[in-house]
Amino acid sequence: MDRDDADRRVLLTGCCGYIGTWTALALLRAGWRVRGTSVEPDYARARFDTLFATEPDGPALATRFEVVPADLLEPSTWAGLAKGCSAVVHTACPVMTGGDVRPEDVIGPAVSGTEAVVREAARAGAVRRFVHLSSVVTLTDHHRRRGVPGPERLGPGSWNETASVETDPYAVGKVEGERLARRLVGELMPEATFASVVPGVVIGPPPEGRRLPASIHKTMTPFVSGQLRWGAVDLDVPLVDVRDVADLIVGVADADPAWLAGLGSAARFICVTPPTAQLLHIADAVRARRPAFAARMPRRLLPLPRPLLLLAVRLTESREAWSYTRGMLGRRLEYDTALAAELLGGRWRALDDTLTETIDWLVAHGHAKAPPRRLT
């Protein structure tokens, strides 16, 4: 392997995940050699073989891609995986939400798994860039009411300081994992630069149709199923296209190291399509773009006083959903996406396009049933 190859080889954890797959493709298109990790390496190889077959330059991309087995809960499986890599992009993390989630299933991989990846990067000796995939849940506590009126401005210095294991173990894991990664990279890899990408609720068409990403299921299924037809609640939804997240990760991986180092602890790239959407905005976009679903889309907010609305959610949804609604009802969120916009050239994919493509993907792959055509 020549020097140029060494400078452009990246260890990508979770290469077979929803974000990880798009990130792998974006890195390859940008000229990186990608060593992707997966707990299902045979499935990952088969999946990428299929994807490469549909790419115009697929054969060339395939020569710069490899899959290796690794498990976040098995530190020994990471030994030697970062050898020869100049960068690590850490996207691997379970996305599990709902009332049946055990905290240890989420927090363990997010924290101890992240530590295993950072320590392997440090042992490798050549890694000079560590990019950590975080989440918008690290910015604010979604389970506590905010007493201050007016919009809530969230930026690189914002942190969710009050997430609890009882209400949001996923947020706890993401906060602790990101902070641990930054601290360990600073201690073990002083010559490397650290940055985190902080995406909102990720939607957009997955590269294949076998698996329904949790973020799409939670966000879009209530709309396309008609669950919300009688009315929506007043919630902000910080949506972003998965391809913008992948492009931003590549931008961070390729960014000038001196510029990144100068950002210090503010090297957190918030990736949310501006302006922040609300549930009724999503419904309006779907109604306009896919009128066949119009009858399933809410046209108003539910006309219930707050106590009755929360009681209805408590009786019909999970404790997590109730706690989230109680904390976020009526709150307006504004995200400082300036750093992300700079690396993306100010070009965000249009949210209406992303919503349309996501619904088309759900229908095409059997995850949603299109309404029957009316005879005229």
C-alpha cells in the first residue's frame, strides 16, 4: 500500500446501518478506501455487491471496499482493524426506542463500544481524524418541559444534561458516548482531530428494502397508516435527509485539520434541514406531493386541552412517547447548522423531496400500503 492509499483509508464502523451504508458509498465516491465493520459481515458483503452492481462506477468502488467482522460489545474483535487507516468514522450504535428497551442494550454499546473503537484507533498509530456520529438527542432534554417562552436556540455548545435512564436510555448513551470519545481521543491521540456529526431525525430512502430503519418507522408510519388522520399534536420534528448526513460526514473527514482543531469543543456539526418542521408541515407536504394519501393526513391540531391530550397519549402510547410529548409539546426549536452548511456548500436537500422519496420507498418495498384508487 503506497502513501496515498494510507492517507485515504478509513475505518467505518457500522457500515451496514442505515446511515453507515450511505456513508460508505459517499466515502468511496470521494476517493476513500473504506474498511467497513459489521456484526453480519456476510450480509454486508452481499448487500454492497448488490449496491455496486447498480452504480455506474460500481466495479471501481468495489476494489476500494472491504468488510471485516466486529462487535461493539466484544472489544477483542477490534484488534488491528484500524491498521493503515488515517481516519475513523464511528457510526455503529443500536437505535432502539420504546417501552420494551432495556437500558443496558443501548448504553453499553454506545459507551463501552465507543471506547473499544477509540482505543483501537490509538493503537493503530496513524489515525489523524476521528469522526463520531452523535444525535440531536444530545442537544436538549426532550423529556422535561422548558419554562422559558419563545424559540429555543440549540448550537454546538448545547447539551442534554438531564436525560435519564428511565425516560431516554438512548439519549443517555449518545451523550455519554460522544463525551467519552472526545475525551479519549484527546488523551490517547493528541495529534488527531475529533469532530462529531449531530443529525436530527433521519429520513430518506434507504439503499435497499430489506430493513425498515427505526427513524423512518417512528416518523413516517403514523402518517402513511392514517394513525394521525384525526389530528396531530404541536411538535417540532428536526428532520434531515440521510444523504445529507453522509455527505456531511465525508466533508468532516476531508476538512482542513487546522480549521477543525481551531473549533475545539465546538467541532459539533448539527445536521438538521432548516427550517425545523412540525407534524402539520409534514402532512401538508405529503398531501401536496402524494394526494393519494391525502385522506390519511391530519389537517389540524387535536382540539384538546393539554391535560386531556397527555392523558390520551399516556393511554395509547409508550411511556417514552408520553414523556417525550409532555416535554416537547408546543416547544419551538431552532438549530445552529452554520458549520454543517459551510461543509455542504449551503445545499440542503429539499425536505418535500425527501418526504416524497421516503414514502415512495415505503410503498415500493411493502412497508406501507398505498390507498386504493378511486373509480371515477
